[in-house]
Amino acid sequence: MELTLCHLYPELMNLYGDRGNVIALSRRCQWRGIRITIEPRTLGDEVDLSSYDIIFIGGGQDREQRLICSDFRFKKGASLKEAIESGCVVLAICGGYQLLGRAYITLEKEEIQGIGALDLVTYAGDRRMIGNVVIESRVDGLTGTIVGFENHSGRTYLGDGLSPLGKVLRGYGNNGEDGTEGVSYRNTFGTYLHGSLLPKNPTFTDHLIRLALLRKYGETEITPLDDALEQAAHREAIRIAGEVS
Amino acid sequence: MKRLLFFAALYISKILIRFLRLTGRGGSTLPGRVARRVYPGILRELAAQPRAVAIVTGTNGKTTTSTILARILRETGQSVVHNSSGANLLSGVTTSLVSFSNLRGEITADVAVLEVDEATVPIVLDEVPAKVVLVTNFFRDQLDRYGELEYSVSAVKRGLSKLGPDAKAVLNADDPIVASLGEGLSAETVYYGIDDPRLLHKNRSHASDVKHCGGCGAPLEYDGYFYAHLGWYRCERCASRRPWPHLAAENVELRGGEGTTFSVKGHGGRMTLPGLYNLYNAMAALGAAVTLGASIDAALGAIESFESAFGRMERLSVQGRKVFMALAKNPTGFNQVLSTLFRDGTNAPYLMIAINDRIADGKDVSWLWDVDFEVLADKQLEFVVVSGLRAYDMAVRLKYAGVSAGKISVEPGLPAAFTKAIASTPQGETLTVLPTYTAMLELRQYLVRKGYTKAW
Ligand SMILES: [Zn+2]
């Protein structure tokens, strides 16, 4: 079996160790004998994103985010929207997550269009939400805790038809108000959590791999791995998040 | 009345400094803040007294660079005052100058070398008539505390624009963001850098941040990288390029933990501080010293005799084993330490890594994923003990870097981890310890208590 992962704008959108997510996905495939190819795609590349099994996009600083904004909207946006609708596995962190939505409203009330794949809107805030996060997910196949670290001033609100990735147990989440964190839509996941996210949440990583294999091969079983160390780090992260708040 | 307030501020502040020191609390903020409250002009008056003030700023290497600079100037016969690394904000700088002044309110030193936080540079330059502003580099560093890189860059840029034509900006030619600060300045610019194409790599390391032209925003083309985004670059769109350095290190031989040899304009240099990043620190200090009138030979002589700043790196001996401890506080620093230790031929098979997530370390440990620990995977690593408050994060990072699980042991408590690592290191061999900032402080406390080293 083999999977192809598209890493969008790896040079520009890698703010909080985001490449750790790609490392986690590729290692956990390799350890199971699943061949995985990573293809970086950046500014200007014309690309049919639905042909990929997994698409990853991280967060960027303001300047980088502005640089990719028009490329994302006018070059890759339509293709990514199509990929999301066709059940492609997509993971978007922080800035990448915001860009999947309808718009980002700056403090000056300027409206920056997203690709509009998901019915969510982000408002710039003047307060940064920073710290350890624990959420509880009820997404099918992904129930349980997810841990990470957040650092964002944008406040994201989901439209009525959308489910969050999870409920906030510790931290701020989407907006620090409604107790939701992230988004889950078809096989697409958006979240503010980095840390990096996937290495300490092996269940989440495996869920993404399983969804990708299911879409490509109709295969649902994957070989279990020894996760003692990852699980210990996960439990430790929950303990630390509990201590700090 | 002005005189009276000046002396009131000076004495209150001096008494506070003395009091805080006696009660063991140190603290460099309060005395300066109080002094400024009593007499807002105090920093301006004190800073006008030395013959020259040199300001050192940038993300990495401020402390090492300013310490080397102070040393060069002293060895050329000048009297120098130099603030400590913890005092690089406005009130801290004020505290330092108060403590440098005598009871008559005079600073008799020839030169003041001031390490200043990037964001504080424009505010300090409003009051301090700097002869030289030295900028080392710009890296992403502990984002959760300082906000974004552009903020630091624009602050330093704003500061430099305040310099008059008799001041000089000493800039790193190999860092495109630092180099672009030189454009349009009324102050003269002096560039330093590395001119040795043998050290250029074709590939950029993952921790690199900056890839776009400061002039037009187009992606920069690199002939090669020295490390991270430092290298030989040019912009295809607006034809701006790496400035030719006035002072460059040539014929560079990196000898791992042994140090580095190099030459500047035909004068041979040697330093015991290892790694390219320390060569940049030395060249930055040399650039500023030469700008202030030192000769290249005198500067190289002082650099050669320089050991290390504040135990950022230290060697000790514990129960018949050698211990080499080097601070590893952010991706760039960590990558530099790793590439110094694991260069061809050199090796560090007995390893301890300690990661804390206290405020001084950065609360967010995501940066561990930006460090190229993959270099450890194919090396002859005997063991790695991971420790600190974020020991498990580090252990997972190493596992995903390809270090076999059998070689990783997790021991969050620092003394226990150190004891275990020492016991596992054969007699006569070297244990390498790489801690984050507060892990280093904690570990040093333990080592001092055990009598293996002295308190700073
Ligand atoms: Zn340009």
C-alpha cells in the first residue's frame, strides 16, 4: 500500500514545529510498511489536490500568511475545496485552518477572503490566547482526549452546520468563548493545536492514516504499534495542562 | 532643582541595587524604573558621559558578542563598562548605568557596551547617543513571549533610522534581514561576514525562517547556506544581494569542540569557542571593535584568549568522567550545537538532553520539531538520557527522529537523570549534556551543591 501526502507551503507555513505532524504521519506509515511519499507544493505550483491522499497545511507568521493568501485563494483554493468534498484527508493547523474558512476579519474590519471550503469566520483579536490545551473529541473513530499548545489571537466561529473537533477541557480553543476547538468536516480537520499536534496524539495520527487507506483501498485495518512512549507523553501533557490553569 | 532630582534618583536607585543584592534577590528592573520615575532624564545624562557607547542587539549571540567586544576593548587599554544579559530592557539598562556611575554621578569609563533587547532599541536610542549599533542576526525565538519576528526587525530599523551621520551600524552581511537594515541609513554601515565558500551548504536546514527579499518581497536565491538562513544570497527580481563584507572571516577551519581557526585580511585568528555561530559572534565583536578604533590584530588576540560567556558552555570532571555542557535554547542554537558535536569524525555517544518549559525556556515546546535531531539517528549513539519538565516530549521527538527506543531513557528529575547518565558513561569518556536555560540553571545548582563546579 502507498499514500501520497501533499505538504502545502512547507517553507512559509511552518510556524510552530508544524513539520512534526508530517514526520509523525510518515513515520507511522513507514513503521507499518505503508509507503508514503511527501510532496511539497508552494507558491505558483499548479496542482490537482484531489489526487493526493493526505493534505497538510501549517500556520505562518502574518507576513508569510499574506504572501500565500492570494496563491491559496486563486491558485489552489478551488482544487482544495474539491479535494475536501471528495473526501481527501486534510489537516490544517492555526493559520492554515483559518484560511479554509469564509473570511478573516482584521482589527480594521478589513475582510480577507478565505477559500470558503468551510462555513467558518475568524476575527482578529487584540489578546493572544496562549497555553497548553486539552480537548475531548467525539468525532467518530476519534473519541478521547487530544492535547496540544495554542498561540493565536484570531477567534474562529463555526457556522451552524459544522461540528468542532472537540470540546475544550483546558485552554481557550476556537475563540475562548463557546468551549469548542477546531473543526471536523468529512475527512477534513482544522485546529489551533500545535505542539506538534500529531506526535503526542498517536490515535489522531492513526485515524488520519486509516481514513486515507479507507478512501484509497477500502481498507480499515491497520497494524497496531507500540505507543507506550507517545501515550506517556500524552498523559504527561494532560497533567501539565491541568497544573498550569 | 534638576541637579537635586538627578542625585535623588541616583542615590535611591543605588541604595535599591545594594539592598536587592544584599537580600540576594538581584533584580535589575526596579532600581532603574524608580530612578526614571524620580528623574526621567537620568539615562540621557549618564549615557552622555562615556567617550563611546556601543549597542549590541539581535536574536542570538548578544551576550557572547558583547562580552567578547568588551574584552577586546579592554585589551586595547580602554576602560569598559558592560551590562549583564538580564538587564537589556530600558529599566535594566538604566540600572546598569546607575551602577556604573560613582557617587558624584560620573561614569569614568571610555566605552559602555550595552546589550539591548531588539524591541527596546528605538527607545534606548532616544536617550543614548550610540556611536555603534551592532546587529547580530534575526531568528524566530520563543514566540509565545515576544510576538512575531517582524516586530523586532521593525523596532531595530526604527532605532537605526535615529542614528546621526557620525554613528555607525555594524551589520551581518550574511543575514539578509540584518543586511537590508543598512539601506537608506544616514549612519555609515560596516558589514561583517564569512567568506569561505567551502562552508556553504546547498540545502537550508529546517529551522530557517527568512527567505524573502527585504526590498521587494521576492523569494531569495541562495548560492549556499552557512547555517539556517545565513549565507550568500541574492534577489533575482530587484537585483539586491548580499553586501560585500568589509571584515570577513576567511580560511575557516572548524575543529568541533576544539574551536576554530580563521583569518581576517591576512591576519590569523584562533578561538576556543566552537561552531560557526560563535565565529559569527567573534566577527561581530571584531567588526564593532575595529569600528571603534581597535586594530584587527589586537581584536584577534583578545578573541583567542576568550573562553566562554556565562557558562553557556562548560567543561567539568565528575567521578572520572568528563562532562561537556552546552546551552541549547532554540532550534538554531540546538542545530548548531548538534552539528558541532556530530561533525564528521567527532562524536558524542553519551548524551543527556534536558528540556524545561518554564517562561525563560518558552512555554511552547513545539520548537523541538524544528531541530534536526535526525542527525543523531545514524550516529554511534550509545545512550541518550532525556530529562526536564518536558522529558517525554523530547523522548517522542527522538523516537520519531529515528533513535532506537532501547537507547532512550526518560528520567524527568534532573539530579536522578544526571546520576544515571554519569553512571552509564565509561571512565575517562565524555558525557555531553544539552539543557535548555532553566534546566541548565537547575542542573548547575545541583553540580555546585555536589562540589563539581563553582557558582557563577
Ligand atoms: Zn528584491
